[in-house]
Amino acid sequence: LQQSHVNRTGFVSLSMQSPAGVPTITYCRIQPGSQIGGQGDLVHDGNSVVVLEPGQPSSRYDVSHVIERGASDEESCEVAFGHLAGGGLGTVLNPIAAFVNDCVNVVVVLTGSRQTRKWSYLKRVLLPFVSNEILANLDAKSRELPPGSYRAQLALSAFDVQDEVVSDLLRPANRGLGLSTTLEDGVAVMGLHREKILDEATLRKLLFDACDNRGVHQLPVGGSVDTSTAVFEFRLHQSETAYAAGGPQPGGLAPNVQVRESYSRFIVVDLQASDPLAGAQAGQQLSLLAGANLFRSLVAFADVARKLGNAY
């Protein structure tokens, strides 16, 4: 994370630095009647968004794709994760197809102000849409391969971070979880519960419960769903069995069997709300206690990043 800037209107500019060769794409969704505190406006100009503020210089933000103003929740998901992903390029830039078919690790970051109610959008539309697309891709892949040659196991885990306290969203009684580094998983949450997925109904129920649990466990004073960061992780283990041409060997010997296994992760990160902390309008929208907690985790993260960059 090179830079995180929230201007006076609350519009967020995130500059992500990825290793060379790693594809990234940024979508910006402008909701109908988008205004900042009853003042200013957001203007769609090609692949840019211009923020207009009375008495202030306008600011311009370039993104990969601007979703048309007025698009429904389902249409916005279709553009980002469905057959319209990547501006009509389909599977070329479809993160779910890459996650299943190419065993790619994917990270989706969702950011926005409280006015967008993105936490509700995440629960009602985005997570159900993603889970349905993942299972549909798995089903299509299993039908394309010879019977009995393909196995897939999907698992789900979820946690949130509120004032640097990590809580398990599948088992909300697990709070104050720690972090560790392993060769297999890199940085991981210790003691985090992971649930194996048997069918779509089970997956949807787990996702709904995880979203609801963001407000169930005891929060710090001023904490809310808008001041926490939630992380949902889909982990996929796939196994494909391939037989050598010609089937079983002469003399009744077993055929030449090759088994290919792969592991991939699809992670959805719902960042805390990106409302400004200064100004009269912001003061009316944010409570005093919530304002003190809003960017605490981001500030701590930036401090850790700076210290990691120090040779000493």
C-alpha cells in the first residue's frame, strides 16, 4: 500500500503497488444522486471520476473501469465478477474464473463511505454472487473432465479487525486472536475456524452468519460495522487425475497415473468506511466516538509498513 488518501469529501484514492506481472484492476461505482454531504458532486469522465466541491479545486481520480451511474447491485457484480468482467473481456480478467481454472490467488478490496452502505451491499449481493459464481465454475469444471478424475474441496473462514482486535466471524466467541507466519500460509490468524463447504445453502448461511456476527461480539466504545475491517477467505483445494494414453499397461499392470494438486485462495476485504474526519458535515454524520476509531487500524498498518522498510 503506497498511499491512502481521503480528501475532504470522503472520496478515497488507493494507490496499490503490486509485483511485476501481477494483474490488477480497479472498479469505481457511482450510485444515483451521489453527492458529498449535500454539496459537491461526482462526475463520470471516461475512466476517471472528478470530485467537484464548492469553493475548492476539483480533484480527478483515474481508475480502470467506471461502472455506469444507476447500475443495479447485481449489474455491478456482473461487471466485476461475472461475464462482463474486465470491460467485456470476460474470462480474461474474470477473477473467479482465474481462481478456479488457473488456481490463482485473488484479493478483492471494497472501500467506500458510510453513505454507500457497502456493508449491506456486501452481505446482500456481493458475497452471495461470488459464492454462486465459484460453485458454478467448479460444477462446470467437473463436468468438462472425465468422471471420477476431479475432486474439489472449498473451505471458508472469516474474521474482522476492530481497534487491532481480531475476532472470528464464524465463531464470534473467539476474540483477540494472534498472528503467525508459516511456510504454507504466510501470515495467518492463529486459531481461526475454517468451515468445509458441502453445498450452496451451507455456504450462504455461513456468509450471512459471518456478516451478522460483525455486530454481535462485544465491540470497543465507538466501534461499529463501519469502523471495522472484515476479511472473508475462500480456500480451494483441487485434485485432477490423468491417465497415460492407452489405459492400463500390458499384463494387467496399473495404468500410468498422474495426480495434480493445487491450492488457491479468493479473499474479500471490506475496509472500514472512508468518511472524512474533519468538517461540519462529517461531524454531523460521524459520532465523536466512532471518529476516534475509524482509521486507527490503517494508521497502525502504515506505521508497521514504515518500520518494516527501516534497515534497522
